[in-house]
Amino acid sequence: MLDIRPLIVVGVLLTVSGISLLDRTMFVLEPLTFAQSTKIYDRHGVLLYELYGEMKRTPVPFADIPDVVKEATIAAEDKDFYKHPGFDAKSIVRAAIIDVKSGELRQGGSTISQQLVRNALLTREKSFGRKFKEIVLSLKLEREYTKDEILAMYLNIIPYGSNAYGIEAASESYFGKHAQELTLYEAAYLAALPKAPTYYSPYGTHRDELDARVKAILEAMKKQGYATEEQIAGATAQPVAFKKPVTPIRAPHFVMFVIDQLQKEYGEDVLLKQGLEVTTTLDLNLQTTAEELIDAQVVKNQKRYNGGNAALVSMNPRTGEILAMVGSHNYFDPVQDGAVNVALQPRQPGSSFKPYVYATAFQKGMNPATMLMDVVTNFGTYGSGSYIPRNYDGRERGPVSARQALQGSLNIPAVKTLFFAGIQDSITTAQNMGITTLTDPTRYGPSLALGGAEVTLLDHTSAFGVFATGGVKHEVRSILSVKDHNGVMIKTTEASPGKTVLDPAVAYQITNILSDNNARQYIFGSLSRNLVLGDRPVAAKTGTTQENRDGWAIGFTPSLVTGVWVGNSDNTPMRNGADGSIVAAPIWHAFMEKAVAGTPVEAFARPSNIIEMAVDTVSGKLPTKYTPQTKMEIFAPFNVPTQRDDVHVPMGLGDEEQVVTILHSEDPKNPYWEHAVQRWMGAAASAVAETNESKEVLAKAI
């Protein structure tokens, strides 16, 4: 067994005797302390996870460590390890320049020898004094030990995360095998961890970054002559399977989400050793309900639609608190990359994005009664050809109201609404409400209205919460309080007062539409049962992307907003019929039903400036004496109709006078839009004449 005590002796001797030209006080070591585990609890004090705790370490001789581990470590951390005297001058100068410019120690530039000294003898304090001390001790270390001995000590001391210190403990913790048995691919993964064990944890929220770092390490190994391209291709042919963590963990995706935030705020060392007590916003009862429902529905979705994964986020929109977060149906399922938190991954939202577009349009003067012509329209050239969207069922429905179009999830009217609202303004609305992924507006064309830009489930759910609160946005919260190991409060978080990011009247109009089950019946029929909660007011929207790659259901009461995503982690399509209303809505409905059971029924707050008045059923404008039928609709003061019904007009004189319906497109001067309406009118007139189903006469446009 390798004895690492001589290294500690070297450190002590240096501390006592110093180096003649240097101040000995620079080399005083920190007092000996015992590492204490960080504990993470749900909002009711139930333990979710214990992070770190006592170190697990099993030293192994240098000869028993496979070459792929040594080579991967050198490629990842210090390619000139066998050449330099203990530090890399170029790296230090480069890092120093960055540090001086920033005014703080950000860049490391540390060799393997320096990292060994820091982990064995020093603290991880970021200061220029500590950095200088680290270099001096590294020089002394290199004089006392061979390179192989230093590398052996490094591989037996360095932390790899998950309580594992040293390569043997890491190999056992992550792969359930001895270090001697590690493959090239596994060695590369372990070599990627020491840089930031919490951040790069394969069980955490940065799996994509970990995979990218491993890819870079393998490329470095090829350049440095440690592995051929053929060896790497063979090693990476199958994905690496990580062992299920030994430490019990509840709500794993949420816990890793919280750990990521703690690491950013307090650093690796604090999480590793100082024993924080963290109370989160999670309600474990709701979390357990969500997990059970997802597991049950995924089995059905997999069998019927080849939909192997699902995720759910539930929040209190009034506080921004996350109450449940399921990032995938099985955290430990390598086939679906279960450790990846899909709730944080950008995915296309399909029609569930449409409320942001309609909200933008309503702020500009459109309203729930505005007439939209649902006819196949050429919207011009975008990308490689003409953009001619179709409704999901391929049908045209002629004149529909914005209310019907949104609740029926019709695509053509949504694109027309986007043209009225403006692409950039629609993006701004979504961003103001909490969507953080719309970072490249040049990518988005008319398909934005149909969910052509990626969002995360967490953002999407939080943003829908803005509708629930009447336009007020609360920042997402996952932590209620943080205490030290003595129970002394370090930090408490309070719900933000909130910021009004959407006009309350517009928020209410969207909510009123999304809670209008009658308005969606003509499309969804019996499927609407999964979007209602009995007599309890609830608003909901589904979404489905092309080729059924993603199915969504997002909805809310005044005090609870929940979003569900269903699909496959690798973005492979589900089978035909896997609409959001079929694969995601059942999960949403079952969760919401259980979550609100026994709670008071709440109505959505109606702003005092909402106006309710009668308008023409077809045009959505003020009725005239020629209007055959009216309907009641709600308006904001700034989008109340001021024009009179010009769709129903008189034709003929005296006793022969009759009312004729004359329809134009939303943009009569645009030949693409106008010709599409005239084509539809001609087809509709022929159908009426042939079937004699209507007495209404459709005339050509004037």
C-alpha cells in the first residue's frame, strides 16, 4: 500500500524551517478540521441527500494504476508534467495577466504538482499569497520525489466527487470496479472530474459539459500520442454506464439542481467540508406523486407511442418556489440518459408557445374576438423555400376568432398573429416572462409562432405562471434557507415582490381563453377532459412538435402552475398520434388533481378595467343592424373594438334586400393573403351550392 505520509512530513518541515529568503509566515498551514457533510432537505425537513461526508480513499501503488488513467490525467491536467520543474511558467503568466485584469484570482494555471500541494497541504483559498506558496512548495516537492511518485500521490489524493478521494475510490464509486479494470473511456471520464467535481458530476446538471470535456481529453490523448483514433473510436462505441450512487438520494434531479446553485455561490470547498444545512422549496409529497405518475404513464407511452421519457416541473407562481421537479422518468436509466435533467434542456415547445405571441398581439390592439382567416396561406420565402404552414389536421376553417384559434391550436392563424405582433416583440414578451433561451433572434422566422425556438421546461412553466399571477413575474426559487453545521443561519430567501412584465388585462384575457374549455371542444373533443379539473378554474395549453418529437402540457390555477414534457432524450420521434394532449396531458391532469385536492377553489382575479360587451360573431367588431348574430367577449381598454361590423353588408333594394357575408384577408393589400381567402370563399360557395346546407350567400370580394 502506498504511504503518502512522507508528503505531509515535507509540508511540515517546510512550514517549520521555511526557505531562507522567504517569510516563514507564508507557509503556516490552516488548523486541522474534519470534513462535514452538507445536508439538503425538503421544505418540511425531510432529508433528500447528504453531500460528501467522510472521505472514501483506498490508496493503490503506482504500478497497479493502469496507463490509461495516468495518460488521461496528464492529458487533462498537465501535458508537460514530465518536463517542467513543478510549475508551468507560460501558464502562470497567462493566468496572471487574466487575474490582474480582473482584479481577482480566477485562473489556475496549476500543474499536477501544484494541485497535489494544494489538496494535501493548503486550502483552496483564492489569493495571490496562497498561489505563491503553492509554487514554492511544488518546487520543493519536485526535488524530493520522482515524477512517478508525485503522479501516484496525486492519483491517490485528488477528490473526484461523490465522497471519492483517489482513483481507486472513484473507480469503485462511479463504475463499481477496481482502478486496474478501467477502460480508456472510463479513465477519460474520471480524469475530467478533478477540475470541478461538483460541477462535472455525472449525476449533476452539467452532463453535456462533462461529455464535452471528456471528448476534449480524448482528443488531447490522441494529439499527445497516448491513443490512436481507432482506439478512441472503439472505446467510445458504447456509452459509459455509471453506477447508481451509494448515498441515498430523493428527488435527484432537483437535488443536483440545488447543488449546482450552492457550488456557484459557496464553492467546492464549502460544500465538501463545512457541513451546510440547506432547506429547499421542494415538497417531497408532491415530488413523489409526480415521480409515480410519470413512471406509470411512460410505460404506456413507450408501448403505444415509443415515448420513453417524461419530465415535470410544478411551482407556486405567487412565490416562484419549485415544488416538484422530475428531470426524467428514471434518474438511473442510462438508456434514456436518465441523469440528464430534461427540465433544464432546451426543447421545441410546439403550440404551447402560442400564448406568448397572442399576448404580444393583444397588447398591440388585437383581442379575443378578432377575426382571423384560417386558410392555407403562402407567407413568403423563408429559408430554402416558401413558408406555407398547415394545421395539424390539414383542414381549413375559414373565419375564426382569436379565442377559437388559440384554444383550437390552429397554426395558420397563429402565424398571422405573429406577423401582427412582430417576431422581435414576441421574443421580448417571452423573455420578459422568463424564457431565457431565445438568444439568437436571427434564427427565428414565422415558425416561432408554432414553437420553432427552443425553451426549457423550467422556464416555460415559470413563464406560464405570469399569466396565473395577472402579469407579475417572480424569480424562480429552489432554496429557502442555508445554515452552517452549528445551525447558525447563513442565508434566508424571501419571495421577490415580483415585477409586472405583462399588462394585467392581457394576462387575464390569455388566462380566460386558456380556461375556456368550450372554445377548444371543436378541436379536442373528449381529450379536453385532461385539461380541466371539474368545476375548479384552470387554464391549460398543449403543444406537439414536428414528427411528434415533443409533447407538452402546461397549465395553472391561481396558486399552482405545472408543466409536463414527454418524448425521447435523444430526440428520436414518437409514433403518429403522440400529441401533447394524449401523451403529456394525462400526467398533467393526474398531478394537478392530486396536488389541489383538499385546497380551496380559487377564481382568477379579474382586473377592474376589463370590459365585457357584445360583438358580431364572425367579424368580432361592433354589431350593426345587419349583424345576424352577436356574442359576448372581454376586452382591455386598449384593445376594445372601435370599428363596426363590415363583414355582413346589405345587398339588393327594397323587399329584395338581403345580408351578404363578404370576407377579406387580414391584409387585403397582400396578394398572397387575399388570394388565399378568395380561393377559400369560392370553394365554400361551391360547397354550399352543391349541398344546399346554408341559406347564406357568399359573394366575391369587392
